[in-house]
Amino acid sequence: MHSKFLGEFAFKNWAKGQFQETLPQTMRQAIKGHLQIFYQRTGSSLQSNPEDELRKRFYSGSEIDENGLAGGIAIERYKMKDLKREMKSLLNDKRSHVSLIIVKAHRGTGATTLCLQLLFEFHKQYICARLLEFHESLGTSIEKITQYSRLPMILFVDSEMAYVPEFIDFKNDAERRNLNLKLLVVESELSFSQQPTNFKKKPPLQHFVGTIAYKIVELDRELTADEASQLVNQYLKIQSISDRKKIELEQLRQRVTKESSLRKFAIVSLTVFGKEFTGLENYVAYRLDLANDLQRKILEFLALVHVHTDYLFPVNALRRLAKREIVVLEMIFNNDDVRELLSPPSSEGRNVRRISFVEVAEEVLKQQANKNKEDFTL
């Protein structure tokens, strides 16, 4: 079959939802394990996966899957409008085939979900894919697919893969081939003032961009009040949560209007699921890794008090440990992520605190015990 006709045939069949059948087996085999293609039928098996089950699995800490995307179970961050606008701008730019959108975000702010939502929304008009693994044949495979379909590829690269040397090699190879490729890359970052001294700060991704066109979309660390309210609504749709948890959710909805520090996905998940929150271990481990010695000692002490008494502890009683006359935890815990392990300041103005959740307190003790090579059984 003539190559021009073959390309037109693939393009038309893509529009009809038949791309999976028209993509030759050799192409599918070449990208297996390296790329996840969002085919036309992605998410079509929603009926075999009850929406309530999908919602519970996602909001208890699992990554959203294609059926969850099709069911619209995730809230849409208001930054999605900016992301779609910038992506359309790059797709319409005929001067630069290889281009890049950098989504700057703190961990746990929903950047991966945001990017997957964009892929799902665009997957009927363009080739949308997620990078699973680098491979020396990746550039060749993408080149064959884009030539075959005569469509650009939107490729999502998560933060774990964006800083490995293979990413730069892949980007340079894509430029040499002049691939019709739009890279959607998440950059998880700590602001300079938040960076702990024992961490080597990574240079921003745009440092490696070179001459290709790129855009930056920054995702706020905290949800807006409206996003937080939408999030609570999604949790309330989960049929298996108890009436007591529903009351706590409604109370949280009232608090987030005034307390922006509570407008976070993990806070709502911990409120509802507690130990069933599958991200608990990583949530605590990430923050303990950022903490300095004094912060970890204070967290251990407050965790012990929380687990065994459930009392709010008078912070000034930590004077000797903190080596200061007046103890203000906001001054000691100057990193937003580490401070998130603490309960919010007292609304009555009292200088008393504890760990944010008893499940977090238990996990802090367990992980610190493991670090100290001590046996600790809850």
C-alpha cells in the first residue's frame, strides 16, 4: 500500500475509533512496556468496574486509572484551563515540532492526575501516551507512529523520570528526528526557601530545555476553597463511608473556607480513610526525610503523646529540647511539608499542638523506630 494512502487510512480510522486495529503488531510490540497509548476505547470498560469502587480506590490513595478518567471521578483543578490552552498553543505551532509543557507542582497536589485528565480529554483527536520506560528504540517507535497516523503525539513524563539522564538523551534524539512530539512533564519541586540544607537542589527543568519551545504551568500547593468543596462532594459519594465520617467531612468543608492549610488531598483522605489511606507510609516518609534532627525529635515526642494520651501538648514544655525560652513551632517547622505533620494552631490562641492524625503519629513512631534500628510494635 502506498505510504501516503496508508497514512490517510490510519488517520481516518483513528477518527472512527479503530486505531488499535490499524496500528501494526510490530509497532505495538515495539512500544510494549515503554509507552502506554490512550487508544480510542480507553475507559470503555467502566461498566465492569462500579464507579463507587473506582472512587474509593482512587481517593484512598491509588492512582486514577482509565475507567476512573472516563467516569470523571477526579475533581478538575482550575489550572486545567491554563494547561489545555498552553497545549493547544503548542499543537497549533507549526514552527516547532518538539515542544514542552512543564507542570511545576509539589508532591501530592494532583499533578499526575491533572496530566492524565488532559491525555484522556485529548486522546480522540491526538495520539496520547504515557512514558513507562526509556528505551533506545523509543524515538524510532514514536517516529513510526506519528508518521503512520499523521498526528502529533502528546507524551506524559512524570517527575520520577524527568531528571534521569535518559530523558535528556531522549529529548535530544526527538529533536534530531524532528518528531511531532509534545512533551507534558511534571516537575515536583520545593521552593528555594523550603529546600532543606541536606538536599541537593535540582536545577529547574527549563535549564535542560535548550532551544525548543516550552510553556510552564504552576499548580498551587493548596486547593482553592471551591476545589476543596468539590473534593468533599466526591468523598461523600462513596457509599461505604460511615455516617460519622460524613459528619466529619461536612465539618471539614466548613473549616477549609477559612483554613487554607487544610485544603489538601491527603488531609481529606486521612480524615476519611485513616490507616486505609494507601499513601500513608510514603506521605510520612517523604516529610520525615525533609525534617532536620530537632524537628524529628519534636515529632517523635508529640507522636508518643498523641498515641498514648490523645492530648494537645503545651508547646512551651519543649523549651529544653528546643533550646529556647519561647517555643513557636511555626518558626522551628519552616518547611510547609514537614509542618503538615502537625495539627493546625489552636483556634483559641493557645500554644498547644499534637500530630495531625493519630494514624500519622503511629506511622511517625514506626518509621523513626526503624531508622533507629529499634523494635516498635503498635
